[in-house]
Amino acid sequence: MVVVNSVASLYWMPRSLRNRLYRHCGIQVGRDVFIFPGQLIRPGRMTFGDRVFVNGRCTFEPGRAGIDIEDDVFIAQNVTITAATHKIGPPSKRAGAVMSRAVIIGRGSWIGAAATVLPGVTVAPGCVIAAGAVVTRDTQPDGLYVGVPARRIRSLA
């Protein structure tokens, strides 16, 4: 992951070379993907579909379950997508055993700045997740989701 989080994150690195480095490190990167420099990508299975855009300073924590970002997804800056968390432990150590549940970001969705998508969540196709929202459960297609926890406030279809 040193290559992913240091070399591939250099601002002067051409996009095509950055994507090749990601692929070399086992990250699946589709066609015409623009992953801005400055990401933090932790070890685990990651998939970026075709025509995905990822703005700067995002954090991806795929854990053992993985993160799948489908085609035509736009991810704004400072977004966190995590498939890993901890079970609640005893009083002596509340962060218990590590667990992981897959995250899927559906085709055509837009994840707004500083939003967080938590383990086990599927963001349905065509959704907009507003800036700063925290998505704690699956969404329905073509909805605008806002708040903490995120809730659907209107249909976009």
C-alpha cells in the first residue's frame, strides 16, 4: 500500500500512470477513471467502475469485505467509505473484534463532500448523498439523502 498511498498520490503523476499503479497493486480500475491525487486507500478489495471521478483527500477502508464503486459515480472531496468496523467489546475495551461488510456505491450516484458511507451499505443507483451526510443503511434508487443519519428527502426520478 506504500505505492498506492505515496507514489500514486503525487500531484505531478499523470492520471494514466496513477491508474496503472493502482491496478498493479490489485485495485480494479475501469476505463476513463479519474482518481485525484491525495487518497488514503487501506488494504483490501477495491473496484472502481468505468468513468468514475474521485476528488481529493478521500479515505477508502475496504477491510476483508471490499468496496465496489460502479460506473459513472462521482465522489467529492473528503469522503469516507468504510467496509470495516469493530464489534462492541466489553467495558475494558469497547472497540472489540474487527468485522467487515461490503459497501456498494451504485451506478450514477454522487457522494457529496465529507459524506461518510458505513459498512454493509448499498447506495442504490442514481442517488445523491448530500455533503456531510452519514449513510448508515441501504438507500433506494434515485433519491436525495441528507443528514446524520442520512434520510431520503425527495425522489430524483
